[in-house]
Amino acid sequence: MIVEIKAGDTLYRIAQRYNTTVEKLAELNGLDRPERLSIGQHIFVPTSMPATYTVVAGDTMYQIAGKMGVPLDALISANPQITNPSLIYPGQIINIPTPSKPTIEVNGYAIASINKTTLDRVLPSLTYLSIFSYQAKADGTLTGLYETSIIETSRNAGTAPLMVITNIGESGGFNSDLAHTILTNNIVRNNIINAIMSIVNDKQYYGVNIDFEYIYPEDRMAYIEFLKALKTELGDTFMSVAVAPKYRDNQTGLLYEAHDYRAIGEIADRVIIMTYEWGYSYGEPMAIAPLREVEAVIKYATTRIPSEKILMGMPNYAYDWTLPWRQGNRAETLSNNQAINLAFEKGSNIEFDTTAQAPFFRYTENGIEHVVWFEDALSISNRIALVEEYNLAGLSYWTVNNYSAVNWSIVNDMYNVKKLAL
């Protein structure tokens, strides 16, 4: 259950209202200081289904099923002592089955510098850990990465470690020219594939994730051929591919044109759709992942890619913009916890954009106005509900380097997270 903080609310009063404890609410929502609540803030409150129900006059099994929110056949199956479900009587004790939860896959990108405590906390909620990143080079080699301990920790937690390969150049950004060389020079391409295979085998990766961005449109087919060749070498070894969020196949723009949803969906075991960055660091202030836009991308994607292969991208960060916004201004990146704490420190009420389905707040510092867009319990729960609605494989987070307790509380409340045999 998601609860909005109103004037006069305290964690103690909410705990009393919903029959839980302040300690539990603080733990599930990552509230280091439970007294720091802002008006408009949304928090996650656990709800538990009663194990039994006492029949009252006029009850039927059908009515009880509806009242308890469980399927009628499940209610009947949970009560084999009732030989005739049409005959129940007041005072009779009915067993209430625990509602079943869908099982999904969850991927988390982790920068190799991730704090070990954070890693240990997030791994139980992940199917895959995509360790970012090996960078492909124009000479057919890969940059180094010191991630052996992360791989070992991931495997010990039953989470499948994935080797991430990118076309990030020496300047630190995704490089179109570098991608062109890798994809069109057969010698370079084959050397890159051989280097990938060597590392996968030597370091005991479960599989690979390819994250090539800003590929020239004319290299669209070359990218598909690269993915085909790599998958041929990998065989049954797992391969996921990250793609830009598109609404249609012929969407223009360097980020989008070379990502062929249908072709990539046929090759990859999973396709990670990066459904975030509508609001981005150098862009105008807005929600990072507006629900309407995310759903439009997912709706299109499921017409091109088998839905059970899709992992929907989730942002695990916030942006703080100065106002008035001017072209070239860069927003400061915050964690969602930092954003919530900042709202309290500045005495700001949190507002919720019902169109974007995302929270934001404003504050003034040294005479300069700011607006912060972030993720909270309500925006998270509304967005991840799309997984079940569209029968997706699951979720993918950028990144898990900052631990968001409320996010993982909601994920584990709504879904079972799949673990693989490693």
C-alpha cells in the first residue's frame, strides 16, 4: 500500500493506523531519520492478508473471495474441509490463501566501483548483475576492468553476473566513430568477439550485455551482423542487448535509428529498453521516466519483440535543475534518497504530477530557484505494474550503485524475483 504524507502525519501515527511499527516503516522506506517527513511524500506501507476469516450471516464463498481479493477456486482449494462450498454457516473458520505473485527477472547495472555493502543489500533482489563496463577499442581489444570480486560476490548470492561491453571512447562518452570501426572492420570485429569470449570463459561470467549507443544509421545492418556473430560464438551462453526507447521503427535521431527492435529481439535472449532520460542532465526540467511515455514505448516494443524477452528500464536517480532553465545548463544528479532528504531540509512540500506520474518539488537557495524530479513509492509502483500488464520478462535498473530501500520493498511486495541455476 502507498500512503501520502498529510499535514500532521508522523510515522508513529501511520504505523498505528496500519498495524505495523515505526521501525518496520523506516526500514522498508530507507528512512534513516523517521521524523523527517515532507508533506506530499509517498511511503510504502506493508499490508498483510489475514490467515483466516470467520463467516457471518449472509456470507457465501463467492462474497468472501471478493472481500479478501482472492480467486474463488483458490479459496475453495484452501478449504478442503468444506465438502460443499455452497453450504457454509456463521462462525465457521475459512482459510484465506496467500495471493500468488508473478515471478519476474530483474537486472541491475552496477558501476564496478559499487560499495560492497550496497552490493550485498541489492543482490538478493536481482536475477542479473550487469557490471559496467568493458569498452571496445578500435584496435580490436577491450579495456580492463577490476571486477573479479564482484563476480564472485554476485555468484555467491545466486545472481548471474553479466559482462557489459560498450562503445565508450577515451573521452568518456559513447562514440559513433568507434562503433563504426568495430562494426564494419571484420578484423576488428572478430578480435572484439574473441576477446569477449576469452573474458567470459576466464572470469566465469554467466553471459554478456551489449550496450552500443549512438550508432550511425548507416551501420544499422552492420550492428545486427555483429550481434549475430557474437551470439553464434556464445551459443547457449546468455546475451542481452540494451536499446534506446522508441515509439516506432523509423524514429529519427542518432540514438534510435540503428536499433532495430525486431532484428535485435530475434537474436538476443533479453532486450533491455532504456525507458528513462526524458528528463536528462542537459535537457529541460521534467520527469525522468513519465509513465505515459514509458508505456507508449513498451506498447510499441511488444509488437516487435516477444514480450517475455523485454526488461523495462527503471531510473534509480534524480535530477536537480536551476531555474530559469537555459540551454547548456547541467542538472545535478542525486540519489532518490538524497532528493527526499533535500525536500525536508528545504521545507518543501512534494508535489505529484498526475500526467507524468512522478514527484517533484521546488526550493530556493541563495536566491536561485531549483526544481527536483525524482522517484518515490507511488511512481515506482505505478511504473513496475506495466511488467504484469504487458507480460514482460521484468525490469532493468540504471544503476544499483545507490541503494533505494523503498524500491526493493515494492518490487518484492509485487513480484517474486527469479533466480537462476548458476
